[in-house]
Amino acid sequence: MHHSVRSTFMPPYQSIEECVISFAPGAWRDCTYSFGSPHQGGLHMGMADGAVRFVSENINLSTWRYLGSMGDGEVLGEF
């Protein structure tokens, strides 16, 4: 089953298995709505301005969440 909704609430992951191991039982439900990639070290993300950036799997969680929100007035700088 494919989902068309993704969220930056959970951090990025390399695999569903890695995500589930990292969190509490039942977290797989949250993991299926997170962004992830098999690329080692992070994932490629398409930005609203059309840019594509590689985002580290070690990105600060607050920064990651700000990337997923719009109109909040946050200036992120480099990440």
C-alpha cells in the first residue's frame, strides 16, 4: 500500500526496519508517513523552489520539522 502523505514529524530514515527499531513498538505506523531513502547518510529532497538537496540523516530534528512547515517565518540558513 502506498501513502501520498509524508511528514517531517519523524526524522528521516534509510529503511522502515531502521525506523521501527529506533522507536517504540507500533512506531511503524509513524514511519510509513516519514521521508526515507536507501541512500547512505541521508536522502534527496525536492524543495518548493524546485531545488533538490541532499539532507543528512543526522539533521537537527527542529530544523527538519521547520523544513516541513510553511509560512512560519523561520529562516533556516544552511542545513
